[in-house]
Amino acid sequence: MTDSRPWLRRFHPASPGAPRLVLFPHAGGSASCFHAASAALAPAVDVLAVQYPGRQDRHAEPLVDDLLVLADRLAGVLAAEVAGPVVFFGHSMGASLAFEVARRLGPRVRGLVVSARRAPSAPRAARVHEGGDDALLADVRRLGGTDTRVLEHPQLVRMVLPVLRNDYRAAETYRYLPGPDVSCPVLALVGDRDPKVPEAEARRWAAHTTGEFELKTFPGGHFYVNDHRAAVGELLGERRTRWTGEPLASGQQ
């Protein structure tokens, strides 16, 4: 693994000139969530996973509970450190963050894949972050994205609770500020049994791009990606090729 400063992780080397795909984790997630995706797409794609402050090797840094502040910082990092066109993928909270960073970077972003997240202008009434620990953990269990072995270990729960509450606060207090959206194609992905993202709300992403829009629905809940990693990875590779106009290397998908 090589690092691109504190914010970005490159788990696998890429071929020279390979187009870049930047991955934004969900609430409570970290860059390592995308290790398998990186392995599947490299070396044809230069996969960079975002590492948020306050977790794993950045655990000593202050958490950031404002997605717009986080977007400003990440946009600066990507503008300075990542040359050429990029494609973004964000899951859940990461989708909103990817969208906001794409707004800031403009035409350098050639495509945006938003997964398991309501459109920016869709109403958000959830206030789970204001409740007690039991309510927060119950919601995490309901969504199914966290290893149950972690949630059954009191010491590990004490370690992850501050990050979970911070990220829930960031996701739930995010408010879309009207203004220029994005001009790149947007692909929205959603699980057909996602308790947080009805298909109709995911479809509203169409209003936030002047480019083409497409919606794809998978069987599953909020973390449908865990059951469809290969299909989602293939979709990312195909869309990356279409949006950047650069073919995959021989033998890659």
C-alpha cells in the first residue's frame, strides 16, 4: 500500500496513465472498506480510497462533523495531488460528500456514482445522532453494514461509537445549498429493500446534473453492495471506461 498524504490510500499499484477512481466511504467507514474493490479494479484503474480524519491511522486527528467543511478540505487535496480526470464513487454519507467535492472540482470529474443515498435536495428528517447509544447502535444493526462481532464487544463499541455518532451527525445535518450542481453523468445505485433510501428519492439525483442520469436497483438493503461486489465493481469499470473514453487494460474488467 502507498499513501497520497493523509487523505488518500492506494492499496494496489496501477498501470502508468491509468484513469483514477476515488472512493468515498459510508458513515463509520474507512478507506480499508474498499480494499477488495481496489484489488478487483487494479491495475487498469488507479483506485484511491478516502481516509477520513479520526479513524485507523488518523485516529489522533479531530473528527469532522460537517460534510461541507470536509468537502472543502478534500477538494483542495484532490486538486493539488490528483492530476487529470477522475470518477467518483460514494456510498451512503460518502455519496453526498462525493457530490459536494465534485461540485467544487467541476469538469475534472467525469462521472459520479452515488450509492444508497437520497438526492441532495430530498428531505432529511432523521436525528439518530441526537439519541442515546442504544438507539444509535440499533440503527447501525438495522442497516447491517457493521460486523456484528464488533457490536457485541463492549471495548470495540466504545472505540467506534464516537466515529459513528460523528458521521451520523454529519450525514443527518447535511443540507444542500442551491447553486451549480454537476455536469458529469450521474449513476445512482440503490437496494430495493433499503429502509433509508426509497427508489423515488434516489431518482431525484437526476435533478442535480446537467449530464445524463441513470438509476440501477439491486436486490438488498442499505448495504446491498456487500452481496453484489462483483456486479458493482464491473459496473464501475464499465462506466469509468465510458466516461473517460479510455479502454481497460488487457485481461481487466
